[in-house]
Amino acid sequence: MDVETTNVKERSADDLFKDFKEVSITEFFRKNKAHLGYSGKVRSLTTIIHELVTNSLDACEESGILPDIEVEIREIGSEHYRFLERDNGPGIPVEHISNVFAKMLAGTKFHRNVQLRGQQGIGVSGVTMFCQMTTGKPMRIKTSTGDGKVNAVKLMIDITKNSADIIEQTEYSEYWRGTEIEGEVKSVKFNLSDTGPYEYLKRTALANPHARIALIDPEGRKTVFERSVDVIPRPPESQKPHPKGIEVDDLVNLSKQTSANKISSFLVGEFSRMSSGKVKEIQELIGKEKREVKGQIVEVYKLDMNKSPRKLTWADCEEIVKAIESIKFLAPATEGLQPIAEDHITKAVLNILDPEFQFVLTRPPKVYSGGIPFQVEVALAYGGHAGRPVEGGMKAEIMRFANRSPLLFDAGGCAITEAVKDVDWKRYGIKEFDNSPITIFINLISTYIPYTSAGKQTVANEAEVVKEIKFALMDVARKFQMFYSRQRREGEKEARRQMLLKYGTELAEGLSRLSGKNPDAKKIYKDLTALIEEKIKLANELEMLEDADEENGAAIPLEAQADELIEGVTEEKEE
Amino acid sequence: MTRREEVISRLGAFGDELLEEIRKNEVPKMKVPQRGLNNVVFNPSTYILELGDKKSTRNYMNLAHTKKFMQSVLIAAKCKELVDRDKTASIRELYYQLKHAIAETKENTFEGQDESDPLIVDLETMLGVLREELHLKADDKGTIIGKITIEDSGDKIDCSKLGRSGLAIPSIVEHYKFSDVKADYVLVIETAAMFDRLVEEKYHINNNCIMMATKGQAARGIRRLVHRINTELNSQ
């Protein structure tokens, strides 16, 4: 070994950097495609649909249009598909087409502190990229803003320049508004599993009751998730960041961009819940230092809040952030949060899952990690199309959403899944939760969803968030229990009635033969039926009394009395 | 009133009572003597185990009883028909005659003979009549061999002249008349195999005894026959 070290030649810096070159955008994409949702054959196709649909929904909402989205997926070879997505959105101005479809890390909502579905800035360009990588075919886009001019563009991404390579562009006259995107992709797979495009669209429709979403699948089947409500959600507002969520790097960047003249007005102006009083507190916390002014040693504040914010150094910003950590601020405003709302979820659930019963709850906004507002919405649907059909029965289904966007993958490590599993469903009368026809719907709303990774499919285990989800679930579970036990009792009563009547015909005939007086069997049956109905009615009345007492807080076990009344005095004992 | 007329009238009264309850809008009930060990009394004068006074109520409105209640009535009605026509059926026949699908269901009135057999006993104890008086009989069970002659319906059967098989014991032995009993004792054997073995060895001839095989738990016919031989022939 010692011998070998002598063989190493010294290399100059120039020599070393000979191999240093810019990473191409394709390479970046290929290396990071798992993070961007392009891993696995089913998942990749779902991601494509997700990117397109998300873009359409966001565009429609921002321009006040009720979204009408159609997706068509056709199989044209082995693991080779052609997809088409069409919306009735505002259309894309021709000069922006290339940016939307062929420039990575460009977008309208990157760097906005606002609750929107997508945030990566990869979006549709990622779709173009993935299709190009797997088939070498361009994307075809037809879009019109409704002015009678339709722009049809065929484009690819010029990977060396990270910009659009427009292959063909035509303009023709036709009167419609919206965008139609068509592309070809390989190495993907369509199926109806709970991670496939069908499930994605179904859940998207559930969380977006104002949208009408249609899918034509490779088998040619058309499924339409009809619009449940005609109200477009209020577009979420951009929010000033809350001081508790700020990092040194952000602060430095903001200080370079601000138009404020003083640090104090910069802080008050750029952050929510920041007042001049709080600025003073920050100054106090950073502390004083002795400084020589005109030959005299005086004690002054280390940080002069009247200075220009552009003069803030990294060290200054570090001090500010440190000070903020120990100061109390009002919780952030929650206007930026946009829940779906209970009545809208209810309508969507009824429309799409058509359950026997459902309970929906939107909790008031809360804060996690000291300053990030969030809100939880849950729904529990039972029976009907709720749950997931599996061989030999039904399975419970957990639908996770973040800002209305379905989370289909990596359910295992998600805090939402954990919260659902943590609830003791047996306490709420659901004996076998996993094997019940139940759909649990959970929408986590926040300006910043705490994802565990860049894949944005799993929510991190933030204590406040998990607690809030559990509370919401327990609340709907309690309501479910009350309803379900009543329902079950009704069922049992009916079964009892049926059984008494079922054996009634035989009993009547037997008695007619047994009696020495030769009575008519039909007459006996009539009397017997009247008797049964009366006793059941009596038992119901007793039960209602009992229910009333229960609701008044006085639980008197009248059930025993009811039993006695129907069942006679003594029980038959087995030998 | 003959015993037969008495049985018919008791069966009819049983049905009429239930009908009266239904007519009066009351829950129809039947009171069945309990047959558990806690309701069995030994009567030293007759040398017989008898049932006590404890009764349980079978109530049509109690879902646990509903089907049994209906089945009991069907059995009673069938027995009344048998007695009326002076015909006898085995308990297995009774089960098959009553078994049918309940209207508009896939359910049968009886799913097995194990459902009807205990209800026959219920009926006997409830009405205070014997199974035979209801014109029901069980299959022959058990064998008797040895120096005893039994007179049955005019025929005299010598149980020592029946080869190795002996005489099969029917469920009704009340009409038997005994004669020519020449035995020191009666040996009752539970298993058929042991009985056959002892017959093969001519044990009953060598030891001058009557042998009976119960073939498992003794059926009523065997028990009553043992009881009769014990009480009627012991003094001889």
C-alpha cells in the first residue's frame, strides 16, 4: 500500500476542473424524477394527469370559471399511451405557451405564500420532459382565450437552453375557450388501482365539488364525475409571512428587495403580526453595545432600526431571527386558508360515493410549529359506494388530500394515515374498521403543508396537525356511532318482526289442526299478526322514552322493562 | 273416557289455550317441566326417578323460543292426527312428515331430527302422557337373550331359542307378558360387542342368567323392560 501512494501524480486545478460542466436539465430531471412523481409505471401516468388537471383547476379558479375537465387515455402499444386533457379555462396567451410547457422551474405561483395545489414549478414542463424522454415526441397544445383565435403549437424542450423548441405553430379561427393538451408517453401503465388515474380523478372530484371531471379510459369507458356545487371557491389570498416561520436566508433576500427605507418599516411592512412595539422588542433583545461617538464612549443599540434594510448583514439577520424565536406573536391570520366547506363536501360525497350516511366536519383553523396556519376537514362515509371493494368484501379506504389535491402514494409513512389508525374505532361501534365499507376523507389545508419529502405525498408527523386530525375524526366517529347504533337497532327490530311473522303461518296452521274446535287458520294468523305488531309498537314506544331520557342525561335502563314486557316473565333455561 | 280419548282431549285443550291467549291479545306461552338434574326426584315407593315441579316458559315473542314454539305446536298437531286415526309413527317418521320449507323462505320447519326429538319429550311431560300414548315409537334398540319367554300379541317367544342374535327390544314393552323365567340374575351390558362375545362364550347358559345389551345409552324400552323384570319377576 505504501508503494502505491508514491505513484499518485499531482494534478493542477485546471486539470481538475476540466471535467466540471453545467448539469443539463435532462440530467437534473432524470436524477430527480422520483422526487417529481415520475417513479413507477402507474405513478408516472397519474403524475402526468395530476399536473395537467391541477393546472386546469388552478387556472379556472383564478379566472372565475367553473371547471369542466376531460381526460382521455388511450393505449397505443405496450406501456405506450396517448393522453389528452381538455379544459374550459381562460386559455393561455400565445406568448406564454412556451414558458408554461417547456421551461423548468418557472411558474406563476412559485414564491407566493399562498395555499395552492401545486408549488414545485416543475408542473406541466415536467410532463413535456417525461414524454420527450420516453417517446421523443412533442406535446401538442391547442389553446384559445375565447377571442376566436386558436393557437395550435407543437413543442419540445430544448434541453441545452431549458426553453421551448417550437416545432410547429399555427393560428386558426374557431370559437371556443380553453386549453387542450395532447401527448404520447411510454413506460407507464394505466390501471384502476387506488394509485391510478381513475382514483386520482375521482378523489379530485370529491375535493373539488365545483368541477366536472370526465375520464375516458383505455377500455373506452367514460366516467363522469358531475359537478356537485355551482360555487367557485374564493381564490386564496397571498399572505405576508408570519415572523415565526422566517429563516435567515429569507430575511436577507427580502431585505434586498424591499422598498422600505428603514429596517423598522421593512419589518413591519413585510411580515404579518409585526408592529413597531415588536420591532422595539427585537432591538432590546439583540441588546446594546458600547461605542465611541465623538470621543465619548456611549451605550447604543447594536442594531440601528433606522438604518436602510439594504445594509442588513447576514449576522444582523441571524440576530433578528434569534430574537423573534423568543418573542410571542399573534397567531397568523387564517384568511389565506381555503377550506372546501362542510356543505360542499357533503354534496360531493353524496354525488360521488352515494353512501348510506355521511358525516362531515370542518375544524376551525389552528397553528403548527409556532406560526404556520392550517385547517383540517374530514368526512366519514358509510355504505353505498364508500370503501374499496376487494375480493370477498369491502375494505376501509382512507382518502388523503393536501389543499384539495389527492395524496395517492406512500400512505404508510403519512401522518394522516397514522392519525386514522390511531383512532380506536371499536369505541365508536366500528368493530372491524379495516373491513368496513367506510371512506375516510381528510383534507389538510395550509399555506405550507409539512411534507416529509419533495415527493409531496406524505405529511410529516407534526404533533399539532396529527392531534387536530384525530380530534376531527373522533368527532365524526361519535356522530356516526349515534346514527349507526340507532340504525342497527332499527334493523334488529325489523329482523325480529320478520321472524315472528315468518313462523306465524306455520303456527297458525298447526294450531288450527290441534284445536278441537276446527278454527280457521287464516283467522288465527290475522289475530297473531295483530298481536305481534302491537307488541312491537309497544316496545318502540318504550325505546323512544328511553332515548328521550338518554338525551336528557338520565340513562334509565328501560330496555330491561321493554324486554320483560315482550318476553314474558321467565326465561327458558337450557337443560 | 278411554285413555285414548283423554289424550286427544288434552292435546285439543293445549291448542285451545294458546288460541285463547292469542284471541285475548296476550302473548302465547307454554309451560314445560324442566328436565335438568336440579328438577329430578327419586321416588322410593315406585323406585323411579321423577320430574319435580320446576317449569320454564316457552314464549312465542321471545326470539330464542319462537321457532321451538312453532315446532312444538306442529308436533302436537301431528300427534293428535295419529291418535285420531289410531296409527303409530316412529319419531323419525314424525320428523320427516313435519319437515317442509316454510312459505316464502328457504328455511325448513325442522332442520334435523335432533330438533324434533326433545320437543316430543317436552310434549309428553307437558301433557302428562307417554310417547306411546301419542302413538309415537322409537326404533328397536337393544337385545335380550336367555331363559325367558315373552308373550307379544299372541305369540310366545322363547328368548333362549333365537340363536346368537337374541330378541330385539322395541320401544314399547308394556304389553309384554313373561313366563318360563329360569335365571338366577339379569346381566345388563352396555356394549353390543361385549354382549356378542359373552354370547359366543355361552356365558348366559353356563351361568344361568338373562343377558341384555343396551347398545350405548339405554333407550326407554330397555330401561322399562329392566324395570319390569326387576320389579315383577324378582320375587320368583
